[in-house]
Amino acid sequence: MSPSIGLAVVHYFCKPLPQFDGEALINAVKAAENSGVTVVTVSMLGHKADVAVMGMAADMRELKALQTGLQHAGLEIVDSYVSLTEVSEYAKGMPQEMLNARLYPQLPPPGKNAWCFYPMSKRRNTDQNWFTLDYDRRKELMEEHGKSGRTFAGRVIQLVTGSAGLDDFEWGVTLFGVHPDDLKEVVYTMRYDEASAVYAEFGAFYVGMVTPVEELVHQI
């Protein structure tokens, strides 16, 4: 089961059960990688989860196998998010190299180990309905939003994945930064753009540090 273009993406947020087996977790991650899955393992901060595992694959069945491997290793999946890599309808005129970076991202980016994930949607309120705006107005607002984001080039890598019809929100946003305050600043700055300030709704934020799985098991 594969998307016609791009990759399937699942974020797993986990807590260890008493029977947690670190070696089994390492083996599950390595097996997924050997099957062509890109896996990012994250040591989480806060009470919501202890571990995050982000998987990207051309075939959803490989992500299901990763999910089963995490569970067999003694991790309880306390939350998850399903999405697909995509190219925004407002960005389809970009050079092919830039489009490929969104559809087939190379993660994790070196030197950017501060990590954050959150889901978001556009509002449908009577007086704040994104979907009743005409295309040109939506494109104008998103270009303003993108301009704000580009001021963080070199500090933050952002992956926006689409989840309409796949999960509770319409997009998932994954951020990789040099420092944790880079993540804080980019979210704060972009919330002042009209596309966000007027029309965006956000879900729960998850924050952690990209950590190799061999190191991660010793932190659990």
C-alpha cells in the first residue's frame, strides 16, 4: 500500500512497559532501515512520551512492521500521527529539486538535533474560514507565511506533511533545529502571520532530542 507520489509518514510516541527490551528496539529500528524505511529516533522531554520514533517509507506495510516491532520491544504507543509527504498547492511551480526535498526528504538533517512535532489545521469558523477564501488570497497569505519561515534558513529544517483524511488534523509539522530556542522562535515568529494568527489551529506539541537508537535505549 503506497502513495502514488511521496512517502507515508508515521510519528509514534511511546512509553516503556516493564518488559521493555532495548536490544529488541535496536533490532526493530535496524530491520526497518534495512527494508528502506527512514527512521528518526528521539529522546523526549516532558510527561507525554519518553520516546518518539518517526518513520517514512514508500510502503505503509513497512511502517506497520516497524510499529509491531516497537510494540514487541515493550514500548506502549501512547499517541501517533499518520500523514504523507506532499507538495503544497501553492508551491507546485518550484524547481524539481526543491519539490523532491519535500516529497523525499533526507532526515535527520546533520547538526540539527533539537526536534519538535505538532499537528495543525485551518479554521472553518463562520468569520475565519480558510476554505472560503479564493485561491489567490490563500496563496498570498501562504507566501507571506513562507517568507517568515525562510528567515530561519540554516537554523531550522521544517517538514510539513499532509494528513487530511488520515488523522485528526490536516497537517503534521516536524521541526529540526540547531538549538531548542530556534524551534521556539520560528513557531513564535510565524504565528504573527495572518495565515497562522487568524486561520490556524494547533494540536499538542512534542519536543525532544534526535538521538541514535543505540544511545536512546540507555536513557529509557
